[in-house]
Amino acid sequence: MSNDALAKLLVERRDDIVNFRLQLATGVVENCRRAREARRDIARIKTIIKEREMLATKGTSE
């Protein structure tokens, strides 16, 4: 995936967490596991982005 696609997916997952919290507050939670999955997806996306940044800086410093 490109960096733009990853950034878009990151925003979607953050929105999922916000929606989950709103559902939790109103007591209408559909899927309790969705928040955990969204947090893990966010961590994966951030890791991929950070790895790409590190490779880019490593390639320019040599």
C-alpha cells in the first residue's frame, strides 16, 4: 500500500474508535472486539510508516 492509502486507513480506524466510544457511552455496542482490532490496526499502520521513514533517512545518509 502507498503512504497515502495507509494514511487514509489510519484516519478510518481512528474514526472507528471514536464511533465505538460513542456506542459504548450510549450502551448500543455492536461488536466489543472492534475497538481492539482498530487499535491493533493503528499500531500496524504506524509501524509500517515509521519503518518506511527510517529506510528513507538511512538511504539518504549513506
